[in-house]
Amino acid sequence: MVATISPTLLYDDAKAAIRLLKDAFGFREVAVYEDESGAVLHAELAYGDGMVMLGTRGREGVFAEAMAKGGPVGVYVAVEDTDAHHRQAVEHGVEILMPPTDQDYGSRDYMARDAEGNIWSFGTYVPGGPA
């Protein structure tokens, strides 16, 4: 299945964000396009059947200008084993905002903040499916 909704984030250091998403959170690099200076123009990273896109902040264009003052965003990712995923993030020095916690609606979640302030939540709840 192709991901039909893909959050798009801009980072001051997109290369560091890609490393974090891959190493600490287990995303798979699908594509990375850079300009002559090495700035990330566009990157796609997958997790399961989901996808996030990201790039370097401060470029030109309508999207870059609209996002210029954008604050942190929150992204939720469904994972099979919250505790194992959390351990991997901790091993890579990620700031944990909430440790793995059982929720009233049946999910087990944890919450982390990346180096540029975006909030990443990981848990067993699958939107549109059973918890």
C-alpha cells in the first residue's frame, strides 16, 4: 500500500534529522535529494506503510516561505513493540517526554522530542483499526 498521508517537516539540520529518524526511530531511507551545497532539498523516509518527508529549512518557494515560522509539529507512528522501540530511542540519546505508558483506550505509547523540537509519539494504537 502506498502512504496517502505524509507529514512534511523542515529542519535546520535535515541530515541530522534523517540520521535520528533512521538510527533512533527505525525509519527506512527511501530517497534523499540534495543541492550542490549538500542541503537536503527533499527526503522521504518510511516506517511500515507510512512515510514522512522532510527538507532543509530556509530555502525559497511557497512551501518554504509558508513553513518559515512553523513551530514544532507532532507526528504519531504505530509500532508493534513500544518498549523495544523506546529502548532503541533511549540508546541513541533521544529526549523522552513520556516513557512507555498504558493508555485507557488500550494503546501503549511513549513520546519523544527530536533535536529541533518536534514531538514524536510511538504506540500500539493503529488509527482506523483496533487498539
